[in-house]
Amino acid sequence: MRAGPDALASIDRWLGKLTGERQLAVVMGASVNGLSWVRSLGRHGVPVLLIDGEPLIGRYSRYATSVQIARDAGETEAVLEFLNGVRERLDAPALLFSTSDHYCSLITDNSERLESGFRFLLPKVGTMRSIVDKSVQYKIAQDAGIDIPLTFFPTTVGDIDKFSAQLTYPAILKPCQPDQRPAEMRNKSIKVMVANAPQELREGFARAADIGIRMMVQEIVPGDDSAIYGYWGFWDAEGVERAWVTRRKLRQCPPKFGDGCCQVTMDTPEVLELSRRLLRAFEYQGFSGVEFKLDPRDGKYRLMEINPRTEAGNQLAISAGVDFPWIGYQYLSARADGAAVDFGGPFKRGMQYVNEEGDLKAFLAMRQSGEITASAWLRSFGSSRSYALGAWDDPMPLLVMAGRIARAAARRGVGRA
């Protein structure tokens, strides 16, 4: 449903039907990441209200009541007004969680207006802004002794000419702040622009500058997607690490610059140590995702990014025994009533995660480029697997995905006829 008086009336009726002692959880962001949250919390008997500006896959879960609030110029006030309406209908504060950079920033920027009616744990405002702005994030990382790819932050087209000679092409161009991607990137789920020559770099930078978006230029670290390693963690309000998982990507969608559509948990001690050092430098609290790429030129792990939240592959951590949504819910509840929190034990190594739709697309793209065969793709799946969409107790997200693929195939068939 869309936000407004009618939505609040429906929420009123829904809240009136709720039973049990669990506090309401409000999850911001209905992506695959958000889907993992509503399923985890819903299976623990938590009532979940899911908010996003787009009709993403999480809204089809039976474990959440979904509300759509458009991402336009009035979004922030619309979100705050809606949340205030929800708060007024509750006897106790709701627990508020974000599954995207966009909503992390919205919550932290408006924390004073939200903290009276909601409990949440996110990095502090200064930390959040430092992470979201890659130029600041990378500066802090370098000061902490973390290696980064060769990266430039040009302010004029003239700067591009100065930097371009130091780059090996292709190189990438992307926004300093991910939430500011140009429409040509957002509409195709593209995170970066690839420039094969200095002229393409200049043209891409000029287009972004015309609409006021700060861009960064970066080398492409050699190696395929399986050279990408990561850390997920939960750090409490005192900056103490309470739970963590390390993992490796096997494939991304789209290949090279997308989300991890096939990943596996594994021990990576150096990634663990680097991630902890980096997060301490930020005086971190809350959920985090840190990603590195192993550079074959010198054997060093180079920082790709920090995310101030759980990531698209969050179901992998849950299936491996570190249920970040439930940990966060318990922790915020316990801060009020002093109850014990189960932070989970050591994660299961060798657990594999597959995003069914994303990995199919990645396979088709890689097969077309000659990077993988059908038999090699099938052999890549381990015996211990978790899935992003498929769940016997919550079938609609997978069915929606299957319908989407069928319609796309039908359109391609009509186009060839």
C-alpha cells in the first residue's frame, strides 16, 4: 500500500490484530537484503512493517506488511510523518532497521526526530557521512594503514586529463556517494561506468558534473569476482564486536561490478584483521559490511567499500548461524529490559549462498563472454546452500521472480518473431 491516511488506517487495523509480546520491527528497504530481514524476524514471531519507495522483492513476503513511500523531493517528510503516525498508535517504541545506504542516511540525519518513538543502532552521523562519501572513507582507511585501489577525486574535466595518464584502461567512474547515481546507472542497476579510453572518462565525468554529481575515478584491480572477500559484523553501542562472518564471492550480478549472487563462508584471517582495524578507526557501531579484493600484483587486500548495514547476501550469514536481524532485534530490546542476547556461535564454514535470479543472469552473461560453461556453473554449487528467494514457508518472492523471467523470455521471443 502507499503511504497516506488510508495506509495509516490499514496499519491501525493491522496493529489492532497483533498478539504476543514482540515489539514491532520497522524495516526500511525491500531489496533482497530487506527480504532476509523480514523472513528472519517474522519466523521469530516479530510483527514487521516494511517500507520502501519502490515495489521491490521484499514486499511479496508473507512475513511483512508493506508500505510504499515514493523517493521524491518530499520523501523525508513523508517518511517521518508516516513513522510518527505509527509511533502514535503504539504502546511501546518500535525497533527501526535499515537495509540500504539511502535509509541509513535518512535515519541518522533525522535521529533526533525519531529517537523518542523508535530504537535503532546505526553509526553516528559523522561516521555515517564519512562512510557514505568515498573520498572521506578512503582517506580514513589509508590513515589506518589499509590499502586501496589507485583512486582519484577530480573536480574538473581538466583534472581528468592530469590523472588519465596514470591509469590503465579500462578504468571506472562512479559517484563519491552511491545514492547519487545518475539515472542511466540506477535504471540498469549499474554501480559504475566503465571507460575504455581517456575520452570516455572525460565524457562520463562531464555528464555527471552537469547534474551536480561528484564522481571518482578508479583503477580496476586485476582478477575475477572470486578474488573478492568480505566481512560482515555487528558492533554494539560501545564499539564492541559481538558477531561476525567472513566470506568470499564466487560470482556477481552483473559480473565484475554487481552484488554477490553466489558466495561462500570461509576463514580469511587477514580480511578479519583488516576489517576490525578499519571499523575501529571509524569508532563504529551497528551492522557493517566490508569488502576487499585480493590484488595478484602484490598479494595485498585492497579496500573496495564499507557498507553501514547488512548486505544483499545477508541470508548467507543467517543460514551459517549468525542471524544478524534477530541479533539486532534482541539487542535493541535488551537495552530496554536488560534481557540476555544470543549473539550466536561461530559461523558455519563452507555454507554457500545463491541469489537465484542474479546468479542465472550472471551465468548467462559469463557464458556469452566465454568465462564459464554450463557444466562448470552446475559444478560450482556446494552441498550446503542457502537461497535468496526460495523458501517453502514464503513462496511468493520466488514465484514473482519466475514470472518476471518468463515475461522477459516471452518478450525476447516476440522480438525475434
